[in-house]
Amino acid sequence: MTDEERTQVESAVGHRFSHPEILERALTHRSHRQQSAKDDNERLEFLGDRVLGLVTSEHLSLAFPDWDAGQLSKGLAKLVSAASVHAAARRLSLGHFLRLGPGEEKTGGREKKRLLADAYEAVTGAIYLDSGLDAAARFLRRTLLDPALSGRDTAGDIDLADNKSALQEWLQQRNLGKAEYRVGSESGPDHQKLFEVEVWQGGRRLSSSTGRSKKEAEQGAARLALETLQHS
């Protein structure tokens, strides 16, 4: 890896490596391996996968204090899924920097979902080894967690708490029909948009909530509507 390439990668991931050889190994697929397993990214991918799980679990626990263990597990599974990690890798253009063998190069390895997801986890592991857990957590929040939770990542979009389904089930059990969601307002710049969504049922406004995406606002409004109905 040239100095220019390393600078480009470091700029993309937002971390300057004290040990650049770790970064180079994180981007080396086993098909490119020249000597031993120590030269490819599989061990770093293994480590990064564990760091990703730990950081994401902590992030969800702090961000959603009302969730039970089942909701947290569901959210964790979606955030660390191959689709979510692959989307983060594509945003960073990691495929451009992969070191591949001739076979993978010919078969489009730079665009393969699994290779990109593995490379992202390997980079996570590399940052952890280079500068510790805080640095790795900052990388994960900026490149995966914040985009996914704010709804900006459509490829890895996640409906974490399924309050909408819970509300609809409650209404159907009482033959009250379907809930309707309406966007009341939008505010803020494009990169920090805030949506207000209202829940209506049978011509009655049940609740409203704001969120950084329409889906987030809908989930919040559904939760408030359900709480109101259950205690009315």
C-alpha cells in the first residue's frame, strides 16, 4: 500500500494509524496471501466482529433504556447484519482499497457483499488494536450506528422497536381498524432533518412524535398512542 493510498483510507475511515501495517493487513483478503494466515485480514475480521457486537450492544442499551432484552437482541441482530455492515463498507469505498488475488479480482471481489463486510469488520479490529476501544467505538458510531439509527442508511435500514405492529395488533383485537400516519411537519437542514409524525385512527388524532427519520417518528408516535389507549 502506497503512502497516498493509506492517506486516502485513513481519511475515509476517520482514523490515522500509528501502525499502518495493521491497516494494510485489514484490507488484505486471503486470496492475496503470500506467506501465512498472519498476512490476511481473517483474524482482524474475527476481532472486529466482537468489537462491533460489544459497541453496538452498549449503544443500544444507552439509546433505548426502555427496551427489554428481546428488543435489544432484535436491534443488535439488524445492526450487525451483513446488509448493515456491507452498506457501511460501501459508503467508505473499502472495495477500492482491497488487496485481492487474481481470481477474486476477475470475479468482481471488490463488489462482493461478504468480502466488503469482512473488510469493514477487519478495519474495526485494526483500529481497536491500533488505538483501543474508544477509537473503534467512534469509528463504528460515525460510519454505521448513527447512519442506521437516523434512517439515512436505506440499504441497511432498521425498524428497531416495532411499536407500529404492536399498536395495529391492539386496534385489530378491538375491531378498530387501521392506524394512519401523517407527517405533520419537517424542519432543519437536509443533513439534520427532523420529522413530526401524527397517528390518526377513525378520524381521531391519537398522538404525535418527532424523529430524525419518518420511520423513527412513526415508531415513537405509535408507542405514545399505544400507551394512551392502554390507559384510557
